[in-house]
Amino acid sequence: MAKKGGGFLGGGEEKSYTEIPIGGAITEPGNSREYNVSGWRIFRPVVDKKRCINCLFCWITCPDAAIHAKDGNQEGFDYDHCKGCGICSETCPVKCIVMIKEDDALVLNKNHDFDEQGRTESLELKYDGDRGAFSVEDLEKCKRKK
């Protein structure tokens, strides 16, 4: 029997760890596939298909399995499940994946500068290691080069 006293949040009897109900358990691996987490994202990955060497480091390291690959080729992003962590961009050896601000991505999508999978052939995106993402000004410069 547990001693009388503080208990959980200061009330009732203290309980041992075996008596506390399990909460927040992940009962099935991959259960995040059931949820759209795109609303959490501040930055979005975009890949320059011309520079991609299809090493699939991005696919291997993505913690959310949000990168599509088929027959050894990177096929784009599942933006419903991408949280925008940037691991794909950091692990890319040729730096063809850049992180852009979500608001900028929405503007670019309206202009059809990249497809729904985040692939582009029209923008000359260059990686900036100090900032890790592009500003609106950088994107405007890229658009003018077309």
C-alpha cells in the first residue's frame, strides 16, 4: 500500500509507477501516417531535380517517411507528412534540397514555379549554409533569371 501524502499533482495517495495508467503510448509504429502535420511546418523542402544525384540520403534520413522514392529515384515530398525539420536538406551531399519559408512556397506554388511534390527545374536555387533557407528576395532573384 502506498503512503498517504502528496500523490499525483498533490492530491490523494501516492502511487507506484506500476499503478499509474499508461499515457501517450505509441502502440503502432508509423501511426503518424494517419495525420496531416503540414500545419506545423514553417519551412518547406524543395529539390532542384537538375542537381539531384538520387543518392537517397534524404529518403533514408527523413524521420517522417515524407520523401517519395521509386526505382532508386527521389520522386518528391509528401507535404502532408513533412514537418519541415530540414534533415533532408542537411544530409544532401550536393545541396539540391533547400528549405524555403512556407509562405514563400505558397506564393511560388500559385506561380507554378514548382510542382506539388516540391520538384523544380525552373528555379536556380543555391544552398546558403549560413541561413539554411531562402528569403523572398532570394526567390525573386531566382525567378528573374528564368
